[in-house]
Amino acid sequence: MPEGHSVHRIARQFERNFVGHRVAVSSPQGRFADGAKALDGATLTEVWAVGKQMFMGFDDGAWLRIHLGMYGAWDFSGDIQMDATIASANGRMGQTNQRGTVFDDAGENSLTSIGAPRKTRVRMAEAEKESDVSAEFPPEPIGQVRVRLLTETVCADLRGPTACEVLSAEQVTAVLNRLGPDPQRDSSDEAGQKFVDTITKKNTPIGLLLMDQSVVAGIGNVYRAEMLFRAGIDPYRPGKKITTDEAWALWRDWVYLLEIGVQTGQMMTIDGLEGEDWRQAMAHRADRHWVYKREGLPCKKCGTNIRLEEMANRKLYWCPSCQT
């Protein structure tokens, strides 16, 4: 499932290419026909993400809420202009500055984003993939396209989302009220305090709390495992036994790691890498994570084998020696 940084990157793609334009909305698949009819011809005025959900506001007062879930993805085509906060394929922006293009071998949060503008097709989900296309614009829909958003120059096709619905402003507020803080939307001390207060009052294991979108928005399996390792915290320790200082450290680390993810497209969780070590880490998941997907391998700090267990039907990676 896409974690928070991926959804923010997608929102910024829409902000750059669609906001301020009238949008033709259709549902080639037919499952979103009524919703498409309600939005068709309106001007997109704002797009933003909270955690794993994206909200698109139109000038008629309607909102489109998208949750990609496990299988959802957006395909963009046309004269796409990549948002300046997203690393370009020429390595000119963000943490890729002067380091050249890096392609991830596992397809996880790939850096194969594009320069601006360029006639292309790019898929944005947990992994981003790019391919040049010479077909006429707009392209024929491929597969089960739930909704198509189309301007004169750019097309976006959505497949396989968990949620795709038209909401009123009041309904958007109701959804937001159920979500925990997202530091890309609000990194203030007030947002951090809300996170800290929620964590330290619950008897639920911290490994579950970090995945609870009502506690904090955007953290998934990768960030959960890596943040707890970086903090040296046992994922089974109850929230009530997390100290205030530890809770604040987790919040600040999420602010920090999420920004790196948005800027680079990679869930980079090992600090201090430079030169070829940095390039290796950006290209290979095993070189940029401490514990995620490293079950049975020795911990990079202490040598103890990394454990893989299940917590609420999700895979949990952790080091039983470093995390106490």
C-alpha cells in the first residue's frame, strides 16, 4: 500500500498539471459514471493529501476523495510538468542534487520521474514508472479505468482504488476529523502534541499505534519498522510505556523522514550516506533500510538476526537486541 510520501507526490503532480484548468471527467470502466457526471466540466481549484488519502477540490464546491489502497495507481500522459519538489530524472532537485539519476532495482518508490515538460506516460503509486509514448493524445484507456481526468494537455487515469467518491465540503471535514496529524500538512507543535498525547494514553502496542491512521496519518509497514528501529523501541511496548520524550522523538523523526520521501521518492531511513554509498542506497532497498525486508539477516548495528513476525496481519520487522 502506498505510504504517505507517495500520495503527497501524486497530489503535487496534480497541483502542477491540473489546478486552474477545466477538467473533463469520465469513467471508462463505468463504475464511477454518476460521480464523473457530477464533476465533469468543473475547474480543479486545489489538491492535497492527508496521510494515504488525496482530496481534489472543484470550483462547484464538490470534492473528489481518492484512497489508492493496496492496488490503486494513477497513470499520467501528455505534456506532463513534474512538480519542482520532486526529483527530476536528471538529478537536479532535492536530495538528488548533482548525484545523477538513480533507478531502484526493486521498483520501490522509483526515482524514474520526469523532466518538464515531456510527452510521456508515467505511473504513480508506490512505485513510479515512466515510458515514452508516441500515440495520439489522449490515449485510449488501458484496463479498468475507474476515472479519467482530462485537460487539453494532460490526462490522468485511475485504476484499482479502494475509495473514489464525490464529497461535499462538510463530508471532507468529517473524513479529516477521523485522521491523525500529517506533518506535510501541519508540522506544528500542536500537531505533534496531539500525536504525543494520543500515543502515551493508550495501552495498545506502539507498533499498532503507528499504523493507525487515526493516530498519525501516512505511516505504513516500511516507515513503522524503520522508525521504531531508529528510536530503539520494541514494537510490542504499549503506548502508555512510551515516554513523552520518546513520543516526541518519533514525531520529529516522522516529520524528517516524510520530507525525504516526498523530495526523493524513496523511503530512505539510513542517515549520513554520501557519494557511492548514497547512490547504492537509493538504487537498492537493502542498502537504505535498517530492518525492513531483512528478516534472518544480521542487524547492521549489533549482528542479531532481524525477526519477521505478524502484528495484526501485517509483517513486522525488528531487531530484538537494539529495540527494547
